[in-house]
Amino acid sequence: MADPSDGTLAGMAAYSFLWPARGTTHALFLNELYVSEPWRGRGLGARWMTELRAVASGRAGCSRVEG
């Protein structure tokens, strides 16, 4: 995510989907969540986690977020 006013990087989230073993469901695996120093304490990490949960719930068969 970048600040639209000047393009500075606010942070990033890297994730992937884990393929399930037979009889289980998919998972979204959070590899990394980073918020740059000037942006910390503004709730960005919590907002990204909310978005990641929405991404996970929007994927058929994905029942959880792991990290």
C-alpha cells in the first residue's frame, strides 16, 4: 500500500494459499505483514488483516487464515 499523495510505501502483506490434505479445507497463509515506521500506530495492520480475512472468505473452500 502506498500513500496516494506522494507514493511512499506504507507497508505490505505477502500471502499464499495452502492446499489442503484430503478431507480438509484450504487456508490463507500470511507469510509477512510489514508496516513502515511512519505508518505504524494508525491501524493499517488491523485493516490489512480484515482485508485478508475477506480474501480468504471469498475463496471457495478456504476456512482459515494462518501465519
